Amino acid sequence: MKKEIQVFDYASVIMKALKTGILLTTKVDDKVNSMTISWGTLGIEWGKPIFTVFVRENRFTKYQLEKNPEFTINVPFGEFDKKILGICGTKSGHFSDKIKELNLTLESPNSILVPAIKEIPLTLECRVIYKQKQDESEIKEENKNKFYPQDVESSFHGANRDFHTAYYGEIISAYIIE
Ligand SMILES: Cc1cc2nc3c(=O)[nH]c(=O)nc-3n(C[C@H](O)[C@H](O)[C@H](O)COP(=O)(O)O)c2cc1C
């Protein structure tokens, strides 16, 4: 069962959860992959509701988004197993099947090909309508030093040398899986 929601009615729930981590899921062919994110923005451009995610170069998620520019966002709503955010935020789909390892339940999507994750039930189905690699020359020195240390290899899941690409996802559908 899915309860349809007006996404902006849940703006504070989404933004509070984002601080500690939510899931960004992608799908290419049969490979579904979730990664934990804590950077994102909810807003409006071109008169459309948009959720923007910021993904570093080396992430498997980036590879997936370039092949199928759609994603689901799953936000905790009620109790959930914190291990999900831990594993999805430290292991990479380059080398593992996180969905299988965590035994996550995939929920059929309404409007895109990427499924939702039932265990993290507040869902936004998003289609990428714009993307932009962030311009290194416009990033303040303080943030460059903190978030892009050039002596840390790209595969490290915390701060590393790779810059972010912003993917703007038009929110096509929003619901809570019950
Ligand atoms: C709490 C938390 C928040 C994170 N936020 C982001 C983020 O916003 N963008 C990003 O590129 N990586 C972020 N990461 C790192 C990725 O989740 C991590 O590198 C993951 O293993 C990438 O998975 P993938 O290679 O399967 O895409 C975060 C990790 C944690 C634990």
C-alpha cells in the first residue's frame, strides 16, 4: 500500500532526516543500488518540485545515473534498522550487492524504472531534468580543503579528492509505503 503525499507538506521531515542520512537508489538493467546521502536540496525550479543530489565522481551511483537518469529518494519515517544507512554509506555497488546483503524489500515504482526501498518508506520518484558538474574554481578554499583533500584516494567513502555533480530530479511521485 502506498499513501500519496504532497511533498512540501513533508519538507521538514525530509530535511531533518537528510542530516543523518537518507537513501538514493538507482537502477540500470537488473542492478539496483542504494547509497546513503546527507547532502541534498528540496525546492522549485522551472515551476517544478525538485530534489537535487550531489554525487562524487567515483561513486557507483554516478555510473548508474549516467546510464539511467532516474532515482528514488527514500527517507526514514518511523523506526528502521540504522545498519541500512551504515552499509549503504560505506560499501560501493562497484564491488557489492547492498540490496541483497541487507535483504532490502523493493517496492514497484509508479512512474520510473527505479524501485523504492520499503524499509525506508517515505519515497520520492525523481527523473533527472538537469545536471552540472560543480565548478572547482567557484568552490571556496575552506570547503575545497575540507571536502576535497587531494591526498585521499577517490574510493574513500568519506571526504576524498573527487568533486560533485549535481543531479536535479523532478519529483514525479511522492508517497509513504505502508
Ligand atoms: C551519512 C553519509 C552521507 C553521505 N552523503 C553523501 C553525499 O551526499 N554524496 C556522496 O557522493 N556521497 C555521500 N556519502 C558516501 C557514499 O554513501 C559512499 O561512498 C557509498 O559507498 C557510495 O556508494 P556507491 O559507490 O554504491 O554509489 C555519504 C556517506 C554517509 C555515511
